[in-house]
Amino acid sequence: MFGGGGGGGRKPLDYEELNENVKKVQYAVRGELYLRASELQKEGKKIIFTNVGNPHALGQKPLTFPRQVVALCQAPFLLDDPNVGLIFPADAIARAKHYLAMAPGGLGAYSDSRGIPGIRKEVAEFIERRDGYPSDPELIYLTDGASKGVMQMLNTIIRNERDGILVPVPQYPLYSAAISLFGGSLVPYYLEEEANWGLDFVNLRQTVASARSKGITVRAMVIINPGNPTGQCLSEGNIKELLKFCFHENLVLLADEVYQQNIYQDERPFISARKVLFDMGPPMSREVQLVSFHTVSKGYWGECGQRGGYFEMTNLPPKTVDEIYKVASIALSPNVPGQIFMGLMVNPPKPGDISYLKFSAESKSILESLRRRARLMTDGFNSCRNVVCNFTEGAMYSFPQIRLPPKAIDAAKRAGKAADVFYCLKLLEATGISTVPGSGFGQKEGVFHLRTTILPAEEDMPAIMTSFKKFNDTFMDQYDGYSRIIQYYITPSVKT
Amino acid sequence: MFGGGGGGGRKPLDYEELNENVKKVQYAVRGELYLRASELQKEGKKIIFTNVGNPHALGQKPLTFPRQVVALCQAPFLLDDPNVGLIFPADAIARAKHYLAMAPGGLGAYSDSRGIPGIRKEVAEFIERRDGYPSDPELIYLTDGASKGVMQMLNTIIRNERDGILVPVPQYPLYSAAISLFGGSLVPYYLEEEANWGLDFVNLRQTVASARSKGITVRAMVIINPGNPTGQCLSEGNIKELLKFCFHENLVLLADEVYQQNIYQDERPFISARKVLFDMGPPMSREVQLVSFHTVSKGYWGECGQRGGYFEMTNLPPKTVDEIYKVASIALSPNVPGQIFMGLMVNPPKPGDISYLKFSAESKSILESLRRRARLMTDGFNSCRNVVCNFTEGAMYSFPQIRLPPKAIDAAKRAGKAADVFYCLKLLEATGISTVPGSGFGQKEGVFHLRTTILPAEEDMPAIMTSFKKFNDTFMDQYDGYSRIIQYYITPSVKT
């Protein structure tokens, strides 16, 4: 009995008594597949963790220059050591002094809750160079990675379960999880796999109308560009149209642009929602409320463990900006080393600097290898029976559709699993490849996918794809009673 | 109009449209006083920031050994440099290798969302040494500082506005702010200033009964030991009694023990709530749900900017522990350098290690100086007219009561300020000392305080206290029409 004497009945932290929103949260990236993979690893099986975009965990080496700078900031007493020049280049030493001068008390002191002013200025300068429009450091808040910023914004927007947030499906489950946690309603809009995961505005308008007819106040729209898990790069035309849509429907646009450095084709370079908005001019450029997110975790840096990020607010009234500052203050400040990584990322070595050539060579080598791996993986999947896959134009994921035969769907049902979870578990057990089932991101009814990162080391990639193909062949032999010709007629959407 | 065409009417991120819980949040530690201090600093005034427990910002030097280890972890390529031994001691090199071996991918990789298993094991071993009872690493989660852990636990507990959390008053405003943000009810229980900020159980029982009679389900109790802002160390007897209280009233105990290293007297050493609970034996030791918090930000480390912390869960059912894991996963992982600081803090150099003597000397010097500063500050305040102050037994704050004369209270009212805010603003303008008014922590009606840290450099302390005394004399001359004898009779509680 609650509120009664001790010992009897339920206690406040018993499962039944928890906040229902906490229980509703789903987070597949570290869900059943990840837990099973961790178990298998403990038992000694070699696991290839492609479930999270975590480049260093799969062998990517950190860029040297930023690590030198942050190491010196961590150990400022080295700056007085006569031997420091033997192991650190002069520009790293100078840059460490530059950041320490901005951070009174160094890395051990809380910064302002919005982040160190000097670094927010460097971010603003980066944005201005990128977009061609000035940016105000007072509207840039540094965060412990982009996820924390997204969570704070959703918490600010969502008032109750009738507040709806438009989220692309397939989506990165941060969004569904945070919307559940803060008690809002996710309003899914489907990306079109046949149109290379582009937006369908007819469908989008219907989605909003239908949500409103059910009493949902649609307040915000999320885009992930380049896409996660889908890997597409939105065109300027697409972004323009969606900004108009946000304007007419009175929606805040939350632009998740954390993969802006990760582009693997030349036809559609990354273009920020903010640039497109400002290009459109008034009234829209003065009216549409936009929050854009970025991070040090992705790009060719991949410094996930450092937890550095920022968000930039466009067209938010000062009173709202103040409220966001106040809430950021509750946890005092984002971690300071992560802030310095952010500063370094937006202000890397320049031509003529001692470290420039090495830094450029390292960066180029990572990006070019990612581009080759994107191609290897897409081609590998498309060579497999009952598997079709759009090319990874950007970000760091491949999201193949797996056409599961009816027998496999039945077998999954008998095992009490979603069909894609069933497939991914079998894949994991057979090969050690740890993926995330498409159901963790959302997909159309009866269509199945998996997400894998393109991050395994390039030299391991051929063996991984061979191992995948072998597993898939065996799986399809076991469950695909129909010939491939018949299969063609019973799946709803087929890429030939 | 909402949900209508663009341009007209309110937009989703206009102030009026925000989540009401966000607007309700108050956070005085970085409130009006801090903002005014920041303005004055921009104008060129020298500000002494004693508003936040931020030791490095006030000149405390970082401990050398942990910084050497983390610097090496940031720059693992140094481990192969033939010159590394010239600037790093061998035990720091060995320790860096130890942590890098635990963290596949190093500092750039997300860890498990609960933190690196090897470091959670080191924390468990520390707890066992401290309490004399084994601790399970699976029940220890690493966090980005203690605040993030507290916020997660409150979010897990609070279901709606009828869920009440008992919070000591005066309190650290993290609690009131997070309870507002998650939409719960703060149920204040007053600490007794006359009893050196101890607990009054008669009052506590009345508080709970009264909250329940108003329909509040009281679900958890917060203690801060050593106290913030009040500086008291709870006795074993007090803790025992409050554990019994939690048992009988079916409350989760949230034990904020972040100041456990900061003890400035010998009569009442720190004793953890967990140790007292286990000393009491069954049924209580198996029944009371307890979550304990710790951090690298406080103690003699003061590594606030690194954002390292942990919480340990006692008597929580496995399903709840899983839910907490799931929600921690949404933001992927706490920052990895902060995790390594946590490992180093619970596993510092041992006698015989190369760095032991230096590490011990640095630690001792900081703690002994804090002890002297606690005394200097308390004595300084108690020598001032209309000021009384309990001794800072622990933590890092002084919380003097300021007996504001009626004329000052009137003047504040005319200025549209709370009386203590009025006093603290005048103090700031006159001296540059940036404090937090007692109203930011809660205080009894008609009683006024301010909180200052004891962190300014020891050599600056006499000048700061002289400057404070001079300001206070002038203030009291201006507003205190009554003689001190009369004042004695009109203030409710007087320490002579």
C-alpha cells in the first residue's frame, strides 16, 4: 500500500510506480540487439559493433592536432616545461594558450552555462563563413553533444500529450525517445525510399491535417540532413519547400545537421537550413523559428566520447532565449574539454600553420575512406538476394531493405519477435555483426530494414560484406520457399 | 492564431507558448545577482565570484597526477614518443595505459551509457573500502557531473504534480529547479538554524502529514550531507533516524553526498547514508530504496568543468535499473574524460607510487587551506553587526544570517526587490563580491541570509572579509535606525 508503513506493498522506485513516460521510452540503438551483442562479447565472441555511429570504437584514429591542444589544456603545467617543444608543435602550444586564456580557471572550472564566450564566437564565425550570413554568439549555446541540445529544445516545446512533433520515419530514435520522455506526441512523416528517401509534401500536408483533426497541436518539425539512418542529402529545393511549409503551418524547424561534414557525392553538397532560409529573404527569413544542431561526434572528427556540440537559435524571441539559458544553468555547464573540441573543429589549422599539412592529410584520408566504404557497402548489399539499398550520400549509415519471405515472418512470429529483429539476431549470432533492426527507426508496414554504420575499417569491409552475404544466402535458402520471380510480385515496392 | 497561417499571431517558441514547467523553473545560483555581476565585469569592475562552488575559477590549481593521466589519454600517440618520460612520470604513463585498455577506441568513443565497466568497478571498490560493505558495479552509473544524475532520478520518480519530493530548506536550487522542470511538487522541510542546521523530526512528520492531507503523494526525500548551502555534517544518529523515517513513510532517499571529502572539523566525520543503512541490518537494509550521488567537481579535486560523477542504487529492483539504463542511453554516454577523472578520484596514487608524495602534499594543502578559510569566514561574518553564522563543518559554503533592519526591508520593497536580493546587490556594487541571496535557497519567513563559497584564495580572504565588514557597517549605519539592543528584541532567533 502506498504512503503506508514500510515493507509492505510497492515502493516508489518499483517498476509499477515509475513515471509512465520513462517506461514508454524506446531506444533501439542500444536495445535488444545491443544487449545480446554485449552478452555474446562477454562469452568471447568477436562482435563488430555497427549499431552506433562510433568511429573511434571501430579503429578510426583521432586527429592529432586537436588532441595535442586539449592534452596541453588538461596539463597546463606542461606549458612551462622546457621539454614541451620536444613533443608538441608550436601551433598546438599557441592554441592551448589561446583557449586557456578564454577559460578562467581552465578545464577544471564550470564555464558559463551557455559555454565559453570566446568559443561561441568562433562557432559564429564558422557559421558566417559557411552560410554567408552573420551569426550572433549570444544565440549559440554549447552542449554536451548534440543529443543533449535536442532534448532541451523538445522539453522546451512540449507542454502536454497533445503537442505534436513531426519526425521523419525512418528516424533517429533520439527523437521518439525524447518525445516519449517529455510526454509529447510523435507525428511521423514518411520519407520515400523509392525517391531516395526524399520528402513527399502532399503526404506531409495530409499527415499534419490528420494529426490536427485528432486534436494534436503540431508545433515543430524535425529534419535530419544528411539523413540518419537513411543517408540522403536534401536538395536546396527540398529545404526551401519545407521552410515554406513550416512558415505556413507555424512550425519550429529543428534541423539536425550533425553529419554536415560527411558527404560522399558531389552532386548535392550540404546546405544548411539557415542558409536557405536567409537566401529566401523576408518575411520568411525573419519569421521562421529555427534551431540547428551540430556536434564534434560525427564528421571526420568522430570525437563521440568527448561530448561536444552546439545549437544555434534563429528568430527566437529574447525572452525564450533567456528561458533556455536558465534551464541550461540547472546542470551548470557543458563539459569544458568538449567545448574546446568544438572550438577546434570550427577553427582548424590554416594553410601556413605548422600542423596544417598533417591535419589536412589526416582529415582527407578519413573522408576519402568513408566515401569508398559507403560505396563498398551499398554495392555489397545490392548484390545480395532480397536486399535493396539506396546509396549513402551522406552521414555514416547504410539502411538496406531486406525483403523477408513470408516463412521468415512466420518463424519470427512464432519466436515472439518482430521479423526484422529476428533477422538481425540471426545475423548477429552467425557473424558477430551487430546492427539495428529497421523497426527501431520506424518503417512502413510490412517493409523491413536494418541499419549498419559504414564505419568498420576499410580493410575489414570486404570480409564483413562476404560474411553478410553468406549469412543472407543461408537465411534466404532456409526461409524463401518462393522463387525470386514470385517474390517480385508480392512485395509492394521493388527497386529493379 | 495558433496552427494557422504563418506570420500572424504567436509562434511555438514565443515565450507565451513554452512549456509552463520550463517557465516555472527558478535557478538563483546563476540568477539576477550573477547576471548583474557579469555585466559589471564586462564594464571592467573586478568581481569576486563566490556564487558558485567553482574552486579552479578562484585560483585553485588542479592536482597534477590526474591531469597528467588524462592528458596522456587525450594524446595516446605520446605513449610511443621516446621523449614522453621527460615530461610525464612513469606511474602516470602506466595509469593512462590502464584506462585506455578499459576504453576501446579511447576518449573519442562513446562508452556504454552507464559508463566504462572498469571504472564502475573502481568506484565499487572505493565504496566498499569506505563503507565496509561490498558494492555492485552494475548498480553504479557514471554521469556528466552529479546534477545530471539527480535530474535523471527525479525525472524517473515524478509522475505528475501530485508527486511530492521532500527537500531541505535552505536547499541547493538544483532540486527546486529540477522538480519544477519535471512537473512535481516540492515539499520543503526546514533545517533548524539554531540547532546547527540539523533535522527536526517532529516538524518533518508534520510536513509529510500536511502534504498528504493536501493530496500530495510524498515519494522521495532529499538530503544534502555535508550541507549546501548550510555546511553542516549530519551525525550518524540523525541519519539513522531519517532512514527509519524513509522506511516507515515509504520514501526513496536521495543522498547528495558530493561534499564527502570536504570536512573541516574532527567531531563529525562524513558517514554515508548507505553505510548507516547497512549497519542497521534487515529488514531496513534490504528495503529502503536509496540513491547516492558523488562527483569530481567538489572535494579537494574541484574538477567542475570536467563533468564527472556517479550515482549508486541500493535496493532498486532490476527492472527499474534497466529503465534507468534505457533513459541514460538516449544521450548515448557520459563524457569519457570525466569518467576517467572519476576513476582517478576513487583510486588515487598509493604509498610507494612515484607520484604519491606530490599528490598527497597537493591534496593536503588544499584541504587544510579550506579548513582555515572556513574558520576565517565564519569568524569574519560573526564579527559583523547584525550578522550571525554557523561554522562551516563541511562542504564549501558559508551561509550567514543577515538581520536586515525594517528600514532596509522597506527600501527593498520600494525598489521592487526581495530584501536579501537588495542587500546582495548593494554588496556586489560596493565590493565586487558576488553572492547568492538566501531566498534562492529558501529560508523562513522574515529571516534573511546570503550564501558565499569559502573558495577565494586564502591570501585574499582577510581583504575580502574587511571589505564585507566595511560595506555591512555602512549599510547598517544607513538603514539601522534602532540600536543593537533593540534589534535583539525584534528578531525572532538570536545567537549570542
